[in-house]
Amino acid sequence: MTNHITDPARPPAPFTLEELAEFCWLNLIAYRQWSDWGCKQAMAADVARWDGRAAPPEIVEALLRRFDVVDHESFASGLDITIFRDASRGLNVIALDGTDPSLQCRDELRRDLSEGIALAFGRSVGQVKDYLAFMRRFCPAGARPEGTIVSVGHSLGGYVQQVGGALAAARLDQAIALNAPGLWRFSRDRRRLENRTVDRLLTVSARDFVYPIGRPIGKRLVLPDLRRHSLGALARYLETRAGEGWRLVLDPDPHLEAPTDPS
């Protein structure tokens, strides 16, 4: 499958290692914190109620000083989407939740597990259909919201992001899948994408339990010394590398570039 820019007037959005870590934290806020408050009820304004079990309170508060929660939508398929906006940078971050195993939202967990079984057998995942319908409403043809649009998903949400990001590439500046399973060779979703160029899609993969599953589409950044699946571990890893002076390089092949020795 080819991977190139088909619209040179609007290349993928550039972002740094620090910003990639921020996208991880926002994605974690989008589904773990909502479920801690009772299955995705809209309570974003009350920062004092964040208990820090999913993301440290200081990180949540710092991010919510810059980002507004402008929309949140739940679907019968189990998919939840939250949109964060940093008006000062004109940055819109669409965050797709993954599977929450905490049992806070048992109905949603059952729906996510059903979607996971469908994925394992190579069938189409219903959450992709919901994501595409959402993107048509959020970014209607000829009326994109102002600013940069980055869409990010983790685990099952990352799978949805891969397929949905490829199918909705014209509506996005960048799609990012985090610790997500890939597509089986003979799956329906891979057949849908067989002759489609994959723009603006990056998969970030730790060497976790989903790493060997299927084959990701788009470009892939592999973190060989990270074994954990969780978003918090991924965010901390990226923050640590950024603090040590490592740099994110996306072209031609994604990798982390070690800091140069000043001597």
C-alpha cells in the first residue's frame, strides 16, 4: 500500500515529541476520566472533581487551561469522541476512546469487547462507521473548522483511527493511532483500503501485547524499549525522551533521534 501526500497544498501537520505526549494525555482524559465520573457524562468544566486515577491532576489542569472541551458524543457501538480546542494555536484534537477495563462502564465494555471480537475475525468494526458519520458532521465538505485538525485514538480507538483516518483523510491534517492493533491481511477493512493512498496517518507502537496483531497502515513509529500498553505509560515515555533531548523525526521513516553529544 502506498503512503504519500496527495495534496501538497495541505501536508500533514508537523508536531513535536512534546506535542505527541500531549495528544496521549488528552486521549487518556477523553475516556478514562469520563468513565470515572459515571460513563461519559459531560462534566468537563468541574476540574476539582478530577481524582487523578487516570492522569495526574496537575497535567489535567494544565491542559484544560489551554484546551476547551468543545464537544463530546457517545455512540451505541461503544465509541466515544471528545473534541478539545486550543484557540491560541488554532488546534483541534479529536480523541477516540479505547476499551476501559475498569468496569466503571460495563455496558460500554461489553460493546467494545463485541467490536474486538469482530476485529479478530476480520469483520468490519461498527465504530468506524460512527467515526466517519461524526467526521462528516464536524468537517462537512467545503466547511472545515478553522485551524489544524488532529485525530487520535488508542487501542481499539486506534484501530478505528487507522481505518477511519484513511477513509477521512481529506478532512484531517493528521491522524495518530496509539498502541493499536493492525489490520488482518484478508480483513474487510483492509480490502476497503486496498487501492487507497494513506495520507497523514501515523501509528505509534510500543512492544506490547497488540504489537504483533495484524499490520498497521500508514507510517509506524516503533518504541522497542516500551512494553506497556497504557496511555499513561506511553505519555510518560515520550515526555521523558523529550526531556532528555530526543527528537521526533517523521520523514522518511518515523523514529526518535537521540540527542547529539556536545563533546
